[in-house]
Amino acid sequence: MYPVDLHVHSTMSDGTFTPKELAFYAKAKGLVAIALTDHDTTAGVSECKKWGERVGLRVIAGTEFSASYNNVEVHILGYFLDIENQKLQQTITKIKKVRDERNVMMLERLKELGMEVSFDELNVGDNNIITRANVARVIVDKGYVGSMDEAFNRYLGRGKPAYIGREFIDYTECIDVIHQAGGLASIAHPHIYKLNVEQFISDLAAAGLDGIESIYPEYSAQQEAKYLELCRAHNLFPSGGSDFHGDNKPGLDIGKGYGKTYVPETLLTTMESLLL
């Protein structure tokens, strides 16, 4: 079985590889397919697909939406999206506006704390999504902190001095938008939300969830088994990926995570069968 990676980020959000570089890198690492799942955007999909075709790598059009579930931020992956879908792009535009407003306040807060960061230094284009990881990278590069972890632990993490909250779309709306764009919806890394996972997945499944990210670098064997069990119980597909961010997640590689992650192509085949 050939390996795939269904959770990958580029410079269109908080990764450090361009969409073109991702296509070349994934192919060099022996992958046969990736899903480009940048945060709240599909801006890099066309470029990644173009270069993927040239090197013989399949690229799945995706995104990773931030949504609200009972006032908890959760991430929902969308796969096989029609990136020209009007409702999808309207939703992305709405989310980007909220993010941009939050980022202005975040940079003002950092300035109050003695850290000068401008939008120009974030090195983004009109289609890019600026995340806290982008900001963290700049304050690391400028020497205000020594690492990405320190940036979040001291300033940018929830409850820290430079953290600014934002409103999220409801999880039910998120799943509906993905379906309207012809896609499949999978909950990303459910272990990080600290929720009752059985009730959480049951509620999402009732709202139309299609899958669970069941293979992920941070999972224990017990967690992976639990998510596969929940897939069977709710008739959901298992997905998997490394959550590759390039240099923004040191030691984590595409297709392999921290060395033991393996996502077989058969998972992608199963997902595709649901589109027929």
C-alpha cells in the first residue's frame, strides 16, 4: 500500500512550504497523494494541484475550518471541495474578515508589550490566512522569544497577554458548507479538545459529519483504536495525516509525523467511494 497524507499546511496559512514546494517535497518523500488543508482557505489548492500533476502527485482540495462546538473551538477538515463554490468562498471571506480584525488587535497588544510587529513582516498576500503561528514565527525571528513554544506559552496562547479571542462559525454550519461545496467533513485531532469524545462525535455525526481523523502523530495506540471504534459505531470514515507545517512544527515530517505515522492509500479510496 502506498502512503498518503491528508492533513498538510502551506504558506497560504501557517506552514513554511509554498504549495509548489509541498508538491515536490511530498513526491520526494514517496507519497502518492496529499490533501492541502490550510486553515480557513483554499487559496493554495490550484497551485499545488498544478505542480502535483507535473510530478505525479495527487492533490486533494481541502481546508481546515475553525468552528464552535458548545463554545469550544474545534477544527473540521473539508475534503474534495469544489473551490469555486460560491457558498464556500463566501464563508471563507467572512472568516478572513474576522481573523484580520483579530490580528490587528493582536499586533497592537504585542506593541504594548514591547514587541513591534507589522503586517509587512508577516509576509502575506491577499489570499493568505494569518494565524497566531505566523505571528509567533515573526517574534521568534526578531529575537523577542527563543522558540515557537515560548511564543505561545508566554504571549499568544489562550489566556496569555497577547491572546485575542474571535468568533467562530457553528460546527453545524461548517459541516453544511463543506457538503454544499461537494465535500466530505472530518473532525481533526479530537484528542485536543478535552471533551467527552463519545458525546462529541455523536453530536457531530447527527449534524452530518462524515469522518474522524483516526491516524495522527500525537495519538496513543489506545486513542487510535478508540477513534476507529467510533467510526464503526457512527458509520464514519477514518482519515489521517501528519498535520505538516514545515519548520513551524520542528521534527514533524510530511507523511511520517514524528516517525511512526503511516496513512495508507486505502483510506483515501474509501473516502472517494462516498462521493459516488
